[in-house]
Amino acid sequence: MERHFIRPDYESTLKQPITIEEALPPNHLARWIVTLIAEWDLSSLYARYEIGGRPPYAPEMLLALILYGYCTGVVSGRAIERAITESLPFRFLAGFMHPDYSTIDRFRTECLPEIAGFLAEVLLRARREGLLNSNPTVSIDGSKIHADASKHHAVSYKYAHDLRNVLLRQTAKLLALSDELVPETMEVIAEITLRLQRLEQLNLAITVMDERADERYQKEWGEYSAKVEARKQYAQTTGRKPRGPDPKPPTPGALPKDQYNFTDPESRIMKNGNNKGVDQHYNAQSVVDQGSLLVLGCRVTNHPNDKEEALEDVDTIPAAIGTPYAAAFDTGFYSEANIVGLEDRKILPLISTGKSTHGLNWEKFFQQRENLSLPPPDATPTERVNYLLTTKKGEDIYRLRKSTVEPTFGTIKETMGFRQFSLRGLGKVYGEWCIVCLAYDLKRLHTLEVSAKKKSIQNYCFIIIKIGQLANSIFEFFFETPMSHQLG
């Protein structure tokens, strides 16, 4: 017996009338973004347009397309232009108009500062909705995001010098050639011009690497001087030589393995968490509220480690949101200068000072709890933080670090699909990271508001049911029969 199947009729399906209103439910993210942008002050965006000429597309439409694109992993201008034709949410956001990719990309690049400023608007809306505390506790961490550059387009300091010498010798030989020795197919001027252009690029790379080496030397010399002074003070105070070897002074000058990338010179070679190798990256920082999981502040650096980022990360929180009560960091942010800086800002510093011990014997654990005592008034910043981390409040706050900021990066990279910057240069990359964090907050706030609305409806229905049950009990008390029987 032949098996029958229900087959689609694609010809009639193509002719089926459909409205976007019935395709996109009222609580759809695209419709919510349009409503939200209508509440923002877009005067800074309108001020960028000059009077006269062909009427441009409204900035709120382009802003909605870009933000929804980052929310759904459609980042490039070409991908957004294609989605306007193929995707109903994008067609709705474009108002059935078709801006091309160059218009979208140009708007994003030119309006990066204004778009980044809307992060505060989202956070203030969350505050008004009661979804964000006035004195939040935050978790802060960084993650490596691939730059729009390849490590194969980079050169080391040593190789740059070697290659420059080779090009100089080749150029000298080309200049010394006579007309009789030049092959017929060879254009001497073009060959010399090509080598001179490469020499210009190499000279720039060597100059930049020398400047970076000078900055690094000044910074390392300051740290070295501070360590020497601290050991000297310790020896004078205790009369004993400090433990450990004496610190070694830094070496001036560039190192042979210092790198310069020709595609994006401001990116850096960093360790890649995916394959344990190295690649061209930026270090993207996020400040995440432990209660709502909203990103309160963000920034981007080209420093491979996070030791210098703690205080600047905290300062990215908008003033309207307020100062956080406490901030949790992993051990990569540990330094006594960061601890003191957070205390000066009236923020409880919860920075891990080393690797935590796993599988601690329960007897030793409770023995440490019983011997817990307040640090002395002259305690070092490290001793103060170690005490805070052993208190009940400190443990509760620090325990939430892994379940707040790290899942935020996971959502950005996996759900939103953002693993590489589209722009180049530290300033533009910072603006793009602000757009990514803004898009993440939009998705998160939309989820929180929808959940809160569902919960309020459930509570309302629960109250109605309870009122009906109470009315039935009262009726049954007076008439000795259930209300439903009388109504029936």
C-alpha cells in the first residue's frame, strides 16, 4: 500500500496575503525596540544632518535596524540590507523602505558616540520599571574579542629590521642597474617604488614599536621603584630582609618579539581562549549587575591582562545609575592599587588575591570560620580584602561573579553571535562594543519586562480566583449550598 503525504503547494503559498501585524506578536523584540526608540531624545542624531539636498532616511529607522541586527547576529551592512528583503522583522523596522548597505554602515560609523550614549537610557528605563537597584552589586570581567585583522599581517621587531635591510640592499642594486642589464619585462621604476613603499611601512612599524617600548619601560620602571621602596621600608620597620629575591630592573628598548599589525595597528597579539594559541584581539570589558544581569558599563582596551582595568571599568557606570555597593573581580584584576582605589570610591572591593583552594577539608573550613577576626587598623589592602572574602556577605556576593558576568559574555558570543569586531582602531572598536552591550541590554530588558508582565497577569488571575473562592465560601456559609449549584 502506498504511503500518502501532506505536501505543500508552494505556488499558492507565494500568493498568500499576510500582514506583518499578524506575523509579529505584540511583544516581539522588533516592535518593542521601535516603541523604546520613540521615547529617546534623538536630537543629537538629527543635528548631524545638514539642511538641503535629498531627504535622508530617518535616523530612528537606521538605529532600529542596527540595534535589532546586533541583537540577532546580523551585524554587517550588507547582511542587514539582505535581511530587509528576506526577514519580516527587518522589513517592519525599515518601513518597507530599502536603505543600502553603505547608508547603514556610514550611519553606524559616524554616529558611534551618540549610539553609545543610549546605554544610559536603557538603564534608566530599567530603574523606572523597578528592575535595577539604586545601589547595585556588580561583577566585572574582560574577554578577548577578535579584531578585524589577521596575525599573518603582523611583523615582529626583529623581522622588521631584517626585512628593512633586505629591501635596502635590493633597492640599491636596482638603482645601480644600467640599461643594458635590465630585462625587457622588468619595470625598474615600479620595482623601486614598491620597495620604497614597503620601507615606509616598515619604518612606521619600527617607530611605533619603539614608542610602545618606551611607554612600557616607564611603566615597568615605576613598578620596579615601588617594589624596591616597599622592600626598603619593610627592612627598616622589621629589621629583617624581605623574603624572596630582589626585583630585577626592567630592560629598556623594544623586544625582538614585539608585534605590529599593518591592518589594525592598535590591536594586539593576545592569547586565544578557543584554541590556546594567539591571535589579533581586543580586550573587551563589561560591568554586569548581579541582580538584573544588565550591562551597566563597558570599555575596550588593547592590554592583554586586566590588572589596570578595574578602576576605569567602574568609572564607566553612568552617574545617573549611581555608585555600586560592591564589585567582584577575579584574580586577574588583583593589585593593592585597585583595592585602595575602590575603597576611595566607597565600593566594597571583592578581588580574589589568588587561586581558591578546592576540596578543602571541612574541619579546616570551619576552623577558619571560628578563627575569623577583624583585621587590625594597620592591615594591608590584601589583608582587608582576604577578610572581606571570608565573611558571609562577601562570599555571597563573590559567589555570583561566575554566574553573572561570564554568562553575559557567553550570550554575546553564542546567542548573539558576536565574536569579531567589524571596525578597526581602538576608538571605533570601543563604539562598536558599546553597541553590542546596548543590544544585549535591549534583549535582557525585553525579557525582564515580558516576564514581569506575565507574572503580574498570573498574580491578577490568582487574586480573582481567590476572590471567587472566598465568595463561594461566604455564600455556602449563609445558604448551606455551593454558589455553583444555585447558579446552575
